[in-house]
Amino acid sequence: MSDESGSPTFIIADFSDDDAANENWPEIEFRSPEDEAWYGVDVWELCDSLVVTFNGFSFEYDEVYSPDDFKNPEELKEFEERFRACSVQMQDTECATLAQGTKVCATCPSVAGEVKFYDAIVVNVSREKHGVDEEGNEVCGCDYKLYWNQGPFVNNVTSAKVGDICLVQEDKRMKPKVVTFLKEARRQLLGEAPQGKETEWQKILKKVTSAIRDHNLDPSVPENQG
Ligand SMILES: [Zn+2]
């Protein structure tokens, strides 16, 4: 995760058996490697592994990830980017917030009978005057042209209506269980000591020691670091 200030690293305390540790964190969605579609999920730990449970699906669809599943930092980063705060169904009154270039998560028209969500970008909006339904609610009939970043229509443009579109959230917070898992995976991948600074210092110390040895100097290194 980022090193930006405000990252609540101290909140990582996942010893509770219940879901208390996951309270007050945004609901998350996950882009499944199976079909690259986004799903609302919950996460829990099984020993060191991270179990991803798909909302509305039985446990047979659960996906289990081990911290040593990743061959390199790119794979781990790719996995990290599969999680984000849940996108939210767009409301008719939010029509004006969409413009060319807005990143959305939308249902794909091609998948018969299945409602799958993929990322897309708004490339054009054909606005119509909004109507009102029997209950007095604003009704958006505008036509949105979406360019798909993922899914069956990747790199193509299709039409969508307000009901097809979810708004991607800016909330960058991630549930502690995911953060903890990513940290452990990164640690295993990089062979890092729990405190990266020490590792960096140990590297320097090693270089200094070998340099001294190479020059047949006295290997007693000053030890007053503090
Ligand atoms: Zn509209």
C-alpha cells in the first residue's frame, strides 16, 4: 500500500474472531482472475491465507490465496489492484457528474442472463431532458457511450443507460485483513525483515565490512549507531 501519511497502519490488529476488525471500512469489490469481472466480496483469514468470499455466491466459489503465491512484485501489485472500495449504483440525479473520461464500472450487455461488471470509460454522453416518474422522482434517459477496458467488449464502445452504470469510489482505504495479507506476501517475496530500515542498514553494514576486508583493514566497525 502507499506510504502516504494517514495510512492507518496501527489499526492492523486482526486477532478478533468476529468481524469487528472489518467494521467501519468500506465494503470492497474484487476483480476475479476467473473472468476479470468485479464482484462484491468479503475477506477472512485461514492461517496465513486470504479467503475471498463472493457476496451472493456459495462457498464453492471462494478463492484462497497464499502469501507465497506471487512470483514477483508485479504479480503482487496486480493482485493488490484487484481490490477496491465497492462501486456504487449511479442514481438518475447523478447524471451531470458523468462526462467524457469518467471512469465507471458497468454491466456488460453481451452476457445473457448474467450481470457482470467491468471497468469502462465514458466517451460520450447524449443528454436528454430528464423526466419525472409517478412518484415525482427524476428519471434519466440519457445515452452513455462506454469504452470498455475489460470484459467481452474490451477495446470496444457500446451504449449504456443510467441503470447499467456504477460509480467507482475514490475511497482508497482497504480492509485490514487485505492489508495484512499483502504485507506478509511482500515480506515473503522480498525476504524482508519485519523492519525494512534495518535490512537497508544491514546491507550497508555488509558492504562496509566486505570493503574493509578487501583492503585488509581492521574489521572492527564503529558501533555507535543510534
Ligand atoms: Zn441524464
